[in-house]
Amino acid sequence: MQFTPPGSGCSVIFGKNVTAAAPGSAQGLYLIVSDIEAARKELLGRGIAISGAFQDAGGVYTGYCILGSALA
């Protein structure tokens, strides 16, 4: 089942056998944001261990790698 909150540009998919990832894991998760630096600061402020910025080989995408959390 795909759920898109009203007015949102994002959707969440719920269901069985959607992924091979273990329940509660975040494998293959993409977080798309308009301000990547603000998003990084927010994650750091919530105790998430996150890498420095990187770009794909073509220089099209910029991202971070989430390394773990204070709760892990």
C-alpha cells in the first residue's frame, strides 16, 4: 500500500515482502530534501552519526551516509 500525505511530495510504502531488509532497518532509504546542509544539522542534532558530503561519479547527486545513531 502506498501512502502519500495530503500536500506532500513524498510517499511511504507499507506491506509484506516489499523489501528483503530486516524489520526496523533503514537499508536503501532515500531522504530527499531541499536543503541538504540543514537536514545534516538536524540529523546531527538528533544524535545520528553521519558522514561528510559526497557526490556521485557524475556530480549529479550530493548525499551523506548515515553511519549509526546514539540509540544503536
